[in-house]
Amino acid sequence: MFLTEQFGFFSLSALSAWGFLMAFFFNIFIYSIDVKRKTTLLISSFIMMVSYMTGDHFFTWLSFTTVTYIHWAIYDLVTLLCLGISYHLIKKTTVSFTYLVCGLSINILLFVAVYLDLHVYENSTYWILWDVYSFGVNIVDFTMIVALIVDRDILGLIKLKNGIKALFKGQQVKHTA
């Protein structure tokens, strides 16, 4: 938990919340000047902004000892469900939507892994998972912020997803032939 020790938990979470707020404001601006009229981008950035802003303040109000990593996993799962509901209602998606779904899923996995390590297995010996968690969650958060702003396939996730789909389609064709 190197980053937390160096910068403090609340400063990094506040920076992420601020980043999602700025991404939302940027998307409002782009939408209002009619550069991009993608409502899914606007709605996705709104959901992420609300999630991170309320989550940052909500967990600050609680005493820090009562909040566990499983709470953050559940919170991100609720955010993921809100994004899924918005997708179901609008039936459109953007490139950034894929990054949000992947990012929140990775964060959930990291939260659950650290929760299991610390609270279920009661491990108190420092090991690499703690660094993976510390760097991973923050890098994923900032990647989601950038994805909401640029709305481009910055890491090639869409290409990877399409390649995997094509691979499975090819296998299905081979099995039926």
C-alpha cells in the first residue's frame, strides 16, 4: 500500500473524484457546443462522477476502521449495475463505456482480493498483492478518467475485444462445419 503511505488515502481518492468531476464537466461542455452528441458518454461520465463524489464523501463520513475493501467492491458493483442499466435503456455505447466496465471490474477484483487477504485469511505480512492493489486501483481510475475525456481506444481494449469475438466466432464456425 505504498501509494497510500506516500500520498495518503484521501488525497488519492479525492484526486480520482475530482478527475471524474472534470471529465463530466468536459463532456457537458462538448455536448453543449454540439461537438459530440453522444448521450451515453454524458450519462456514463455523470454516473462515474456521482459514484466517485458520493463514495469519497460517504467513506470519509464513516470511521475509517469500519470500512473494508468489500464495501468498496460493493460500491463499484453498484456503479457497474448503474452503467448496465443506462446501457440497457439507451442501447448505445461508446468506447469509454468499455473502459469503465473493464476498469470497475478490475477494481472489484482487486478490492475482493485484498479483502480476502486481510480480513478472511488475516494476512499481515506484506507481499506483492498490496502493491498491485495500490498501483492498480489508481492507474485504473486514472485510465477511466482519460477514457471519458478522450473517448478513444487508448489501450486497444476494443481491438482486443473484437479479436476475441472473432476468435470465438471462428471456433463456432469450425465446430458447426
